[in-house]
Amino acid sequence: MVETFNSRLEEFIITTSQLRGFQSVLKSLMTCCKNLRLLDLSNCKFSSDFLMIPIEEFQDGCPNLEILRLTGSKVRANQVSKRVKEESLGFPKLKEVSVAVNITTTLSISLGITDEFLLRLLKTSSKLKHLDLRGCTHITADVLQKLLLDALEELFISQCSVSKYEGIAVIVQKWMHSLIELDLSWNVFPGMSLDIAMKKLSSTPQQSSLRILNLSGTSITAHRVKSLLEGCPRLSSLDLTSCRGLPRGMKQEYEGERLVSLKENIDSVIEEDEPGS
């Protein structure tokens, strides 16, 4: 089928499926489909357990790829020489990458998504707008700092190993000028790193484009929420559910009139939560 469509094939979508012998299908895609723009293999199971992705060969065969969705599927990169990595032209047109994992049911899926995997995959993807790393347990903050992405708009790192490191503030600062949606939910950040990151995020209200912020399950404080409300004037959705550092009545998801009300009453909420009040 792939050989029949060859260069005319622009989208290849197979989701939530049991796939046998798919390694050969991937080989055909890389060999025949130079105009492939979208590859979606979300929530698939492969007969070989992990799908081996020859990243540089993939980049050479499908240079026009814009969207890659591997959510919930076991994948890993092949081993290649340093020379092969250096000579690859990457995916210069890539705009969206999702390798999210539900760690409550499929922890082992994330094993193939490593720092090296991301660095090789996104080598020249400066136009990337959407990066979903939810549940990935082998990604460090350092690799996100190294990615050559000019204007990332949507970053999802809920329950991601990135939160184990102090670099979250540097990551936020890197893309605070372009971020529209940020998901930091259900992470345990070391020390004051979350507070420092949110302080940076709210430090330039005239430049902020942030509209959606998910802090559910984090240790954000009411004082820092106030600075976010003041420093992110375009914010339209704020998730504070299950935030252990907030007063009980404040642990909600805010949109529309509820968000407006929070902005108007945040000072009184903070005063009520002060010791002795």
C-alpha cells in the first residue's frame, strides 16, 4: 500500500492498534514517501515490543515531516555512528512532536524516549511549536536547554523526569516569550525551583503570550499565583486543583468568570490564609 501511494502519501495515521511486522512498513515510508507530513502511531503495540526508529534515515527519507505523534507507543532510536548523526539534515519543517506516556499504566513505554532520542530527532527543528513529554522518565532539564527551538508555544512536561532537576527556571525563561500553553502538573520540583520559575514567567507582562497554565498537583503558593495573575495578562485557563500549598477553597480550575473573580479577590484569599487571620 505504501509503495503504491509513494510520494503522493502525505498523512499516515494508525492509532490504537496491534501492528505486526510494522518495521518493514516504516522502512517503506522512509524509502518511498518523501512528502510525508504527518505520521501518527499513537497508542499502538508492536510485535517486536519496541519499534526501532532509524532517526537519521527517517530524516533523510521524509524531510517534509511536520507532525509526529507517538503517544503511548513503545519506540526507541537505533544506534548509529557520530558521523551519521552529524551529517543528518534533521527535520527542519517539524512543528509538533508528542511522545507522551501514561505512567500509571505503561511506565516501560517511556524507556526509549531519552535525551539522545530528542537531540537527534529535533536536531534542526527550529520551527517546532508543540512538544509533549508527559510521563517521560528519562529526559533531563539539560537536554531541553540544548534544544534549538526558536519559539515553542506548547510545552507539556507533566509527571516528567525534567522536574527532578533545578533547571526548570532556565527552561521557562528560554520560551517565556513564546509559550501559549504550559503544563507542569503533578511534578515535585526540588527546593524553590518552581517558585523561581513562576517568578520568571510572570516577570514581563508586556511580552507574555501565556493563555493556559496547568499547575495541578504542584506546590505553588497563593503569593506566586497572584504574581502569575498580574504578570500573565492573557491567561484564560489556570488549573490549581490538588495544589498542596494553597488554601482548600482555592484548589480549583479557573476559566471565564471564575478566573476574573480570582484576580479580583486574590488579596483577600491570601489574607485569610495568613497565620492568625
